[in-house]
Amino acid sequence: MLGVLSAEVLEREPLSPELAVMLWLHLHSPAWLVALSQGFHVLGSPLVMWPALLWLRRRQPQAMFAGLALWGATGAQWGLKQLFERARPDLWPRSVPEHGYAFPSGHTTVAAALALVLMVLAWHTPQRWLVVTVGAGYAALMALSRVVLGVHYPSDVLAGILTAMVTVLGLFLLLRPGRAGGR
């Protein structure tokens, strides 16, 4: 799926339904959704908080996994941005400043990576479904906020989610207990 999106983005044109979706969202987004989206814009980079908290709670292996996964996802999205050099949408005046390339969405990648890290860490606990629900909601709202604010195309946020999935779950599979070389 990420490969299909990447091939489309290389054509340097928005995917056909993207502009219609973005314009519809812009015209129909209530003020509270725009304000919520601006709040998510500020909350989009929790790269140090969770690993630090886990480390302080003496859970070094989990903190190391969280740190590697979050920084790995951030590095992957940055590398993809440099590779694809996709310009951000310019359909209406933006209410938040954004610079740099659009594909994939960095805010969405980090939000999805954080959600996935917490899901992996909580999977064998009684809070698993609460973490899955809250994490998926957080990542979905972050993705929606990026399109509502007009700083990303829908394919940018989808690519951010897929980038996080590949990075976090790939790292988990590489490091999981019982795997040769995993801890």
C-alpha cells in the first residue's frame, strides 16, 4: 500500500479524489474542529515524553523500544520527505505555519507511532483495549487535523500511518523475545 501511494506521489499530482475531499472538509469544518486541529498541531511531537517516563519507571527495555520506534519512525518519514519532495497543498490560507515537504505527514507518523508503541507495550495487560481505542482515536484525529488545516493531502496522512506501522511493527518483530538476536 505504501508503495502504491509512493508511486502515485512520484507523478507530482494530487490523487484524483484528494482535492475534492480537502475542499469539502474546508467548507464544512465547524470552528470547533478547526480549533481542535490547531491543538493537535501543537501536540504532534511527543518524541521524548513516553520513553523518558518508561525509563524513569525502571522499564529500560520498554523505554529503549519506545525511543527507537519513535525516533525510527521520525527518521523514516524525514527520509521519505527528502526522497519525494512533495509540495504541501496550497488551496486556502493556512491557520498554522508549516514548512518543508508533505509526503508523508510527520505529525501523523509520530502520532501513529506513539499509538502503536503504547499498543505493543500494553498488549498483554488488562488495559489493552482501552489503549488500542484511545491510541487509534488519537492517530485518526491527528491525521484528520492535518487535512482539515490544509497542510497535507489525504495520501500524506495515510502514508504517515503506514510509515509508522512499518517502522514500529518491524522493529517489534526484530526485537521481540524468542527471536534470534531479539531481546
